Amino acid sequence: MFTDLSVYLIVSIFCVLAIALFLLGFLGTNFSIKQEEDYQNLILDYGNLYDEQEIDEQNWKQELPAYMATYLQTIEISFKELYLNQLIITIITSAGFLLIIASWLTPSGTFWGFFISFLWGTIITCIIAYMIIAVKIGTLLKIPIKANIGKEDVLKWIYGNGFFSALFIGGIITLNSLFIVLIMKAMSVQSTKPENYAIMVSGFPLGMLISGIYFREGMSVTGRGIQAACDLMIKKEQYFGDIGNNLSYTTKIAAGMSSLIAEVNFFDSMLVLSLFVSMPSIVLVNSVDYHYSDNFIGKIFGIQLVFILSWIGQLLISFLSHILKNDDAVAFTANNVRCQILMSIFLSLCFVIFSLLSIPKEFEFGDKDHSQIYREKVFNRDFMGCGFIGIVISAILIIYYEYLTSHGYSVAQKVAFISYKAPTLNIIQAYSIGNIGQIVPALLIALSLFISYKLASLVGILGLFLGYILNIYILMGISMLGTLSGDGLKLSFLAQFANNIKDRLHSITWAAKNYIVWLKITNAGALIIAAILIIGTAIFFSKTFILLLNGYNLFGFLIGFGLAYYNKGLTIFIVKTICEEALYDEKSFQLRKNKPDEEIALENFSYTYFPLKNRQGNYYVLVNLLSCTIAVLFTGIIFGHGASISLAISNLFINAIMMFQSILTGTVLKNAFIYNSYDQQQQETSQVLSVNLYGDIQGQTIEESQNIQNPYYMIYTMLITLVGIELFKHDY
């Protein structure tokens, strides 16, 4: 066991190191077009990326670099406007939640502690959101330059930026959670109810969630809607064919911008990490040996020490990202990505053993006065075993989802080939894969939860959570490689860079796109495990173990089912609305208007168009958020805590199945389209491309193929159920 002081030092030192490693790279590299000097330097760099023999007859070599620098500068300005947009609505929503909901929902004596935690989480999210946006833009700026040097430089650049950004996110969240735990423990020292401490700490992930939901959901629906509109205009003729010549300036900006903002997996991982650092404090208040210990911090952060040890190992592994040499860029990328995850899994299996030293050998968990939810002893060896289970389940799901969705395997290839037979068959087959295939992750997660609970109650599920996400930093780096290599490829075609640059990025993208699914299934599984922990803690706090199948609880179950589908349906509706207006609405600045004045286009897209569509998306996000709030409050206040917990359980079940299914369906449709689009022989068959195009659009608009479905709404429902459990504590 570690003392409080030693834990302060270890956690602080390594979190500061993680933040410093990122900032050294961020501040030492030009990640932005801030000044005229940056703009001119970018023009010079891009001017060296052309082969004069490959330039169009108009010989745009002098004009294209300046054009591309202006294009990227416009996207950067638009991103900053979006950030300000999100920041304003985040402040308004957070203030409203605290003043109207939290002041009424939180138990007596917990509001100010909850307020501090919530506000702290909100501030941290705004910092992280700015960083994610800046790194995406900055990384994209130099992808063609790195590709001109070599495939190793591309992989190191994108993967390295993704990995060190992940370290920054994890470091800043963990460090601030330490401050929150210290402050909340001091504020609850006079309280006779341990659950009051947990409620105050839960303000931290809830603050990160409510502020993050606009950056996550708001940008996702905006990006997906406009991306679908651009796909209908750009990809229908031929994948990248005439992007440099025939499309209006506004459409080019929209295509590049929407692709960047539609992918929000880092925000999902941020939510996972915020829950992970908070759950020990929330769950372990049910242990007298923990909550009333003189060595409270040392025990609570013992689990975090295992996670910190893991990221040190992943840091060392990240420097070997290009260790396997191969002249073929596809094989080079695939081999090195797989080598990274295999080494990380192996080290994780070793590091989880450290939990034998970082947590007590045995301790009591539960409430002796309520024997139904009481477990006499929990042993650290059982916790370690649950950690092993989490690592193994994570690895199995990574392999399983790659096999079903990768265009390197027969499943996705069959979806691509069936397009030759008739339209829509690819969509039908993809849905059959998703609906049949979701049973495996559902069973594996359920089995792992059952075994973990049997071994060590909720503490075992906490160990499962730890093991499941131990490789998350490596996976975040791999996800950024898959996402931004594709955006760099589009940029290179648009700029008409030399063929060797486009060919190199094409090969890297072809391989890397297959591995984005690894982070998606890790985020989905982790959030489901976290939701189970929140529900379990709510049951402990309510002193209820068996939920009676009465009319009130059944009502809660039905509301939970309906709420999940309502959240998904409203999200799809706004994506459709944004797409439709981008194509046809005369009142908005239409994408299909041809070659407008570029200064007007710059002003409209930087300061008007995207912020306008984003505000429209944020409005529906707020409606979804209010719907979740009203559903939980109405059910809990009218029908009691049994009904509110029933609502949370059913909402979790439906969202879990939707996540597992949508990841499979959406990703296989996208990869089938990539498989057909990048094959020159199949490109000649316009019908096949159109069929796969519509499948890809369906995947990204309905199944959210870039990310996972409904994660923020699901966790929000769980957390407000937990926070309001004292208010709901009555039954009929």
C-alpha cells in the first residue's frame, strides 16, 4: 500500500509529465496559421510538393499553394468560430443545470461541493476541446509535407500527435480528479452519509459530460449532415475525380471541414477517462475500510497507479511505432499498427499484477445492515483477476470487430461485391451483419460483468473497467492515424500534389481506416461497464437490491426503452435536416451554388454558415438533454427510486445493443465503400459506386459510422439517476 503523500507525488509527477510531453510538441511545432509569416511559410512548403509534369494545362503551380493555404486558413477560422459557439452554449446550459436542476436534485449539504466539481469538469472539458481542435488542424496542415518525405514520417507524425494528445487528456483529467477528491473529502468530513461524498465527486464527470455534449454531439450532427450533402455532390461522379476543378470554393471548404468535425471519438474517450478517474471515489464509499481510512487518498488512487504504470509502458511502445520495415506502405502501416496493440496488450497483462501492491490485500465492501447487497470480504487477487478479464475481453472484441468490418477480410468484401447484383443489397447485408454480430459483444460483456461481480461485487466490475481500457492511449493514436490520413489524402487530391504523395497517403489510409473500429468498440464497452457501476452504486445508495416487477417499475422500464430510441431518432432528424438544407434551402448559403466570390465564401463559411448549422444542431442536442432530464425526474419523483433505476437499466440495455449493432453496420458500409472506391477496375462501374455511396451515407447519417451512438445521453441518464437517488427514495 502507498501512503497519501507518496500517491500525491506519484500521480502529480506523472500527470504533469504527460501534460508537459504534449505541450513541448504542441508549442514547438507550428500547429496553426496565426500570423502572415505562418501563411507564407505554408505556401513555400506546399510549393515544393508539385511535379510540374503532373500539373493541369493551366499550370497552377504558382496559384495552388496560396489557394490551399487560404483554404486551410478558412477551415481553421471556421473551427475557432465553432469553438466559440460551443463555449457560449456550454456556459448557458451549465449555469442553467446548476441553478435549476442541481440545486433541487442534490441531497442537502452537497450542492456547493457538487457545484465546485461540476464547474471544474466544465473548465477542463473546454481546455481539452480546444486542444483536440487545434491538434486536428495542425496535424492536417503538414500531412502532405510529411508524405513527401516518406511513409515513416507520416505514421510518426499522425500517430504521435494522436498518442501525445491522448496522454494530455488523461494527464489533465487524472491530475484534476486528485484535486477534486481532496476538496470533496475535506467538505464531507462532517457528513454522516458517505454517499454525500460520492454525489459531490460525481459533479466532475457530469460537468465534463454536459459541456462535452455540445462539442461531441453538436459537432457530430453538423459534420455528418454537411458531409452527407458533400458526398452526394462530390462522390457521385467518381471518388476524387474533379475535386480540384469543378466544385465551388464553398463546397470544397464544407467537404474538408465536415470530415474533420464529424469524427469525435476523442470526446468519447474523454468521457471514458473522466468516469474512470471518478468511479473509485463513487463506488468505494460503500466500503468502510476505504471511506473512513486514514490513508484514504492512497487507497482510492491505488487503481489509478496501475493505469499510470500502463501509460508509461504505452509511451515506450509509441516510440517503436515504425519499427517494422516494409517497402509496401499498406503492409508497413498494418504491421506496425498491429505490433503496437499486441505489445500494449502484453504489457497490460503484466502491469495489472501491480494491483496486488496498490490496493489493500482485503477489505469489507457493502452495508452490514442490508445483507442482500453486502459482501463480507473483497481480495486484491480477485480485483486483479477481474483486470485480466477486462484485458482479454477487450482484445477479443478488437479482433472480432476488425474481422467483421475490415475491407481486408471477406465479410466487408462481400458487402462490396454484392453491389454488382442489385441496389440496396449491400445495405441489407450490412444490417444483417450488425444485428447478428452484436450478440457476441453483448454476451462477452455480460459474461465478464457476471464473473467480475461474483468475484468481488462492484469492486470486481471496477477492476474489469480498469483492464478493459488499459490500452486506450495506444488506441486513440491509432484512431487519429486512420481518420487524419484520409483527410490528408483528400487534401492532396484537392491541391493536386505530386502523385507520389497521393499514392503514399492512399496506401496508408487504405490500411489505417480498418483500425478506427478498435477505439470505437473500446469506448462503447467501457461506457457500458461504467453505466453498470453507476446503476449498481445507485442501488447501494437506495438500499434496494431486488426491483419488484410492479406497474411503477415496469413504467420505468418502458420509458427507458423509449428514451433511447427517441434520442437516436431526434439525432437522425437533425442530421437529415442539415443535409437537406445544405442542398436545397434557398434561405441558406447553398453548397451547390457554383464558384461564388471567394472573399464572400470565406466570410460566409468562417463566420456564418458553419456556426449557423452548428447552432441548429445544438438546439436539438439541448432538446435531447432536456428530454432525458424530464424523463428521469418525472419517473423518479412520481414513481420512486425503483422506477428510476428501472429506467436507467432499460435505457442501458437498449443503448448497448444499438452501440454494438451500429458500429458493425456503419463501419462495414463505410469500408465496403472504401474497398470499391479505391479499386480502379471497380471505379469504372458507376452503378456500383453509387450503390456503395448511398450505403456509406446511410451508415454515417443513421448509424453514425464515424463514432458510437448515444453515449453522452446514456451516461447522462445514469448520472442524474445517481445524483437524484435521495430525492427519488420512496416507493408506492
